[in-house]
Amino acid sequence: MSDQVVTRFAPSPTGYLHIGGARTALFNWLYARGRGGKFLLRIEDTDRERSTPEATEAILKGLTWLGLDWDGDPISQFERADRHAEVAHQLLAAGKAYKCFATQDEIAAFREQARAEGKSTLYRSPWRDADPATHPDAPFVIRIKAPQDGQTVIRDQVQGDVTIRNDQLDDMILLRSDGTPVYMLAVVVDDHDMGVTHVIRGDDHLNNAARQMMIYQAMGWDVPTWAHIPLIHGPDGKKLSKRHGALGAEEYQKMGYPAAGMRNYLARLGWSHGDDEFFTDDQAKAWFDFDGIGKSPARFDLKKLENLCGQHIAQADDAALLHELQAYLKATGAAPVDAAKTVLLRTAMYCLKERAKTFPELIEKAEFVLADRPLQPDEKAARQLDTVSRGILNELTPHLQNASWTRDGLEAVTSSFAEEKEIKFGKMAGPLRAALAGRAVTPSVFDMMLVLGREETIARIEDAAKGG
């Protein structure tokens, strides 16, 4: 087996990229990227009735939004069906598989009799050791010859050693009677041919590992390192589903969560590095290992997700944040921010990022930048602009005309004006917010003035003072 780490993510394109799949992809990506390895993508599209191009596109878009770049082109499992069948025939020729002519009715009758006698319903084919000369001219499947005694040990990096008695394993079908390969065979052949060294997937696949190991061993191939990770549960402890608000990865983008925050949160779902909650991609790649993965299911918590996303927005590079904000607007079908407003937004980022947990919250705080004159104040802001408040704004304007346009200069002018009028600054702050942003909740009044500049600030205050 190659010294280079090779992991893969192998979704079925029967729906969107759900959160559990996204976390599996992330764990594979982190493990490979942290070790200078390869992260490959395989689309397991053998279920032709349920697989759709739209679902494949949704998976690719979800991974791209999450920033989980893969090496090479995505591989279609369906297009490799001839290779899968070739391996089944190799095993047949080597005497490690056999043709089984049993009909569905015969298998059902065997199981019914076994149940009646209180015996195992594991099907034992009478064709396993039959002389080929006795083979009828009839449809057949190809079955692998499973070991019948001893035990199979799955050496799992998360679950520990899992032992399965070989007399509990059936002679698994490799090729159906129509010559098409089964999923279990396809997975093993693809993983081998792709050079996959580590299979990191949900623990609902743990039992599959023992059956897949039969193929590896029969072919004389290296068995990959297994790591079966616990599933994700909802806050109520039940398997995560739509009723918990579990949506496709793209939906989380449309809800306005930044990708870095999503990666951080998904990494912490079932894996930990000491007490670290907030970390960067570089830290996650350096730290991620199997010994940090717990055996118990993780619980999805939207509040924790929001908290981490807020921290990532606060620490993000302004240009990168603007780029992702534009992508968010596009994903939701909203108009992009024009060039002039983008310049203003970048100037304002320092006072927008601190308490925004999502892009909708960031946009709400940025309303003072995005709005055009004359502003249309919302209901709360409009209540701040009564006759007395408009009078105060009108009298403040000349003072601002001559103010030094720095934070200290603006604070000095407004403070001096408040003293002169014998009012508290708080009495002025509400009307100023309403005048500058048309909102009651905004960044600080002085931050807005500094971002907007003298001319636009005074023009907005004059609009509000006139009542329009």
C-alpha cells in the first residue's frame, strides 16, 4: 500500500449533501490534507432509478461551498461496472467464488424451513462445491466463498477491534444474474483501484467491513485502515433528520452561515482537541487524528453553530468575507452589492463583524451602508424622529459642518452640543441612528459617521430633520 495517505468521500447522488455526509467528507479531507495526502471523490451512482444529475450537482456544490476541494475528477462508480465484473470473474476463475443457480423461491423455502426448525437463516448454497459438470443451463449469480470457521477482526481506529465469527458471514453475491455487480463488490474494487489507504465513514457501515474484507483477502489486496465514526443525532438524542432542521449543505449557505464556521462546527461534532472550540483550518488539519473521535453519537446544536460562526466572521479577512457575502447573496437570489457599495462595506467591516453570527445579521448591521437616500426608517426608528428630535438634529448640523472628522473630533462636538442643550447623549443617539441608518439597532453612531463621511452624514441628518 502507498505511503501517501489517500482518503475518499463516496456519496450516493439520490439527494442533497446532508450534514452527516458533509462531516464525513470533512473528516476525510482533514485527515488527508493534514498529512500531505490525497482526498478523492467518488459518486456512487449504481442505483440508476434513484441517482440523478441534479443530486450529483447538489453534492458538488455543497462540497465546493464548504471549501472541501478534492483531487482529480470525481469518479462515477456506474461507469466502472465492467471493471467490477472483471474482478468477480477473476475470483471465479481462481476458485474463490462460484456460480449459484439457486432460485429466489428455493432460497425463500430454505429460510422458511430454517426458521421453523429454529436454525440460522443464513443461506448456505448447495452449489458452493458442486462439480461444474453438474451446472444447468440456467441463470446464475456469482457468490464469494466466505470463510466458514475462525473469525474476522476489523481493526478499527475509532471502534477498536471488532470481532465477527466467520460462520455468521454468508457467501455474499458479487454479480447478479443479469451480470451487474453488487454495491459491496464495487466499493472494494473502486477503493483498491483508487489507492485508498484509509476508509473513514459512518459506523452504520461497520458490519459491511467484515464482508468487504472477504474480497480484499480473496484478491490478495491490502486492507485499508478502517475508521467508522458515530452518526449525528438531534438535540433530542434521536438520529438527525429533517424534523431537527437538518438540511442540505447548500441550505446552510442560504441561511447565511460562513463556510469556515460550518467547517469548525462540523469538525467538533464527534471530534475534539482538548478543550479547543474555535480553531482555524490549519489548526484542524494539524490536530485531526482518530484518537480525538468519540464513540458516542454527536448532537447537532444550532446555537453552538451560530456562536462559532460569529467568531469566524469577527476574525475573517475583510476581502474574503466580502467575497463570501456576495456568494451568499447569489445563492439566495438577492442582487449583488455594487462596486461603490462594496468599497464602503469594506471600509465598514471593522464595525460590522463584531456581533454578527450570520450574513443576514451582517447585512442588517450594514443597512446604513447599503441604503440609499432618502432613507425609509423602519417602525422603531421612525418613532425616534419626533418633532423634538428633528429639532435637535437640525441644530446639530452646523456643528458637524466644522467638526474634525475623526472619532475624537466627533465625540467632542456631540458631547459639547449635548452639554449646551442640557441633554444626555443617549437622547441624541436614537435619532442619529434613525437618521443615518433608518434602523434602531446599528453600529455606533460615530462609526457610521466615519464610514459615511461628512457630506453623506450631514445630508442624511438634514433629510431626517426635515422629516423626509
